[in-house]
Amino acid sequence: QVQLVESGGGLVQAGGSLRLSCAASGIMFSTTSMGWYRQAPGTQREVVARVTSDSKATNYAPSVKGRFTISRDNAKNTVYLQMNSLKPEDTAVYYCNFGWTVPRGDWGQGTQVTVSS
């Protein structure tokens, strides 16, 4: 059974930083790409960042490029999202999932990120 558990969200002032974590189980983590997604109220879920299984390639949404960094630890079955220079428009529920072109797993509970101005 696939399980994706996100953590690390919280309330932060604009310009601040947060580091999100996603622990995965039930998948061949070391052989699959991982991604972070987010969904703000009234909007569709969007991809934020992706990383290949070997960490050799990453991809970022234009809105977060240069501010967010995705990384992974295959020994811990965990993917991270370091978020710097946060903006109020980054406020959303953040989710992780596996796969590159489309998310392949059921969504977890996500972690709320709220950025105050």
C-alpha cells in the first residue's frame, strides 16, 4: 500500500523559509521520480518541483524557480522541498507524489503552508 506523508508546513512571514519533508512507503522509491505539488483555495493543484530517481535532473515551476530546491534521500525514502524567500502567493497545501509526467499515487493529507505579508 502506497503511503505518502508530508510534514514541515507552518505559518511564516514573507521572506522566510520552510523545509518540507515527504516520507514515502509502498513504492520502489529509489527508482521513481518524485514531485511536490500545491493547491491554493479555489485553484487547481499544480506541480511545483520534480526530481528524477537519481537526483540528476530537476524541474521547477517558473513561479518558484530560484527560490525553492527539491532534493531527496533514497536511503530514507524521503523527498524534501526547501522553500526560501517565501511570498504570500506561496500559501497553499503542499503535497508530494511519485512519477514524472503525471502523479501516479493517491494524494496524502498534505501540509499547510501559510505565508503572511
